[in-house]
Amino acid sequence: MRALVKPAPGPGMALRDVPVPPCGPSDVLIRVHHAGVCGTDLHIWEWDSWASNRLKPPVVIGHEFAGEIVQLGREAEAAGLLAVGDLVTAEGHIVCGHCLQCRRGAAHLCQRTQIIGVDRDGAFAEFIVMPASNVMRLDGIPTEVGAIMDPLGNAVHTVLESEVPGSTVLVLGCGPIGCFAVGVARAAGASLVIASDFNPMRLALAHTMGAHLTLNAGSDDVLARVREHTGGDGVDLVCEMSGHPSGHAQAFAAARLGGRVNLLGTPSRTTEVDFARDVIFKGLTLYGVTGRKMYETWDEMRRFLRAGQLDPRPVITHRFPLESIGEAIQVIKDGQAGKVILEVAA
């Protein structure tokens, strides 16, 4: 099969012919239709310090995908939950099931997590093998949407870890997941959704996804506008998606007394925080978001999608074949893309 591989340490990826992975007893073999490209793949392409310390080439890249089941292992078939021909997506975190976090129902925090496309072969390929326990039927959801349910799930987790109906929400950072978060907040019944970013194109996507107010952090006084639209109180919930220290400072300042800040953006450097002023005396609740709750987030997400309350497709701005991965990476680096997907099979 064709696959995009990180063959050795260093920048770039290579399109190679590699063996179709074997399907074990509890596994499912899936023909990939669509795959999402994300910031993690950019790190891997550039071979930055994170990638060089984490990956052990050769490895097939890609962790967001959807496709069609072509083979079931005997145990997976005996369970009767999946069938050849089903269109599916999958949770890309493979967990141990035995550590304290797994046993307490927090498998998204598993101590031994393996991520496809990072720690084991991934989805930028014509076929991928996944444990059947990680696979979910799409049941009418298109595969191009199924391919971005991983990052959409991050947005669902970030937003719904709060009481959203009737609340006021600020989304800081309107990359694809931030734009998804805008749509999730609207679908969940927020009364006011404000989105902030420096990039006009991304702000336009956030508006398309339902933001009541978009603010350009380079030219608007974000805090003043937030207070103006919340009666001087600040918002009930801030979804911090940028991971930048200035975003953290703005998040704490924009939240109302007793409000909540859910943090998904991953910082590349340390943030200095005046905890007494910004967190303790404000009575803020901070929540660190890691992946998707397994499988509460997936169930919530599928319900929104199947009911038609949430449509993430406006955020998809570019589609490329596998062999054009360099172009896909470049549009992400240029900051002129929303969600980028690879079209692997018709």
C-alpha cells in the first residue's frame, strides 16, 4: 500500500510502498478514505525538538482518519458490533486499560497511551489496523467529517466540560479546533460566543461557525469589548486554544469572578501567572484538556453531528492527495488554511 512515512530523523515525509498491516484477532483493518492534517503533523514534518524526542522512525504518520472496514479479526467479528463495509472513524489514542487512570474511567489520561501516527503506524496510508475497541461507526456521518472527529472531539471536550446553556463564552485562538469550539458552544446553547484571533481569515471561519462577535487581537481591545458585551462582568467560560502566554493572561482577565478557564492550547514556553490576583482571588476554575474523554466525548459529538446541530465542514478549506503532503503542510504554515484533509480513497 502507499503510505506517508517518516523514514528517518530529519525534516519531511516520504511516500513509500509498505506492507498492508496484519489484522490481529481483536483488530479491524480499515481502508482509509480521508485523513486530517494537523499541527502535530507539522511538528513531525519539521522534525522539531518535540518530534525528535518522541518519534522513533520509521513510522507511518497521521492520526485523524475515517474509512471503510475491509477485515475483522475473529474476536472483533465475534463481538458483533462491527461489520465489513461499515464506514468508521476511531479514537487514535491506544490505552492500556490497566493503569489507575484507565480503571477510574479517565482513559484519556492513560499513563501508557500510544498515539497512532506518533508512537505506532498511523493513517496517512491506504490501510490502517486499529483495535476494534477504538473503532466507531459513522452511521451516516460523511467520512470527510469522520476524518476530523479527533480534533472536533478536542473542541467538544473543551467546551462541554462546563455548563454551557445560556452561558457567555470566549474562544481565544481560532485555529481549526478553536473554530470547532465556536460551533460546539453555539450548538450547546451558549447565549453569547466571542472569538478572538490575529488572523482575519480564521476570524471569518469563526464567524461562519456561529460566533456572535469576532475580535482581532491585533487591533481590538479584547478585554474592553468582552466587558462591554457582558455588562462589565466578563464571560462565564474562556476556551484558551492558543497556548500563548498572552492568551493565558487574557483568559484569566476575561473570565468573570467565579468563572472558568478551560485550557487546550499547548504552550511552547513557560507562562508567568499571578495566581493570587488572577486565579485564587477571582475564584476561577482551571481545567486542562487532554484529548477526548473515552468515550463520553465521542458519544456527545456523534449526537450533535447526527442531529444536524453541528456541521464542522465550513472549517475544511483545503483537500489534497497523499502525494501533495508538502503543499498541505505549506498552507498550514502560511496561516491561510482552516482544516486540511487528505483524500486517500474515493
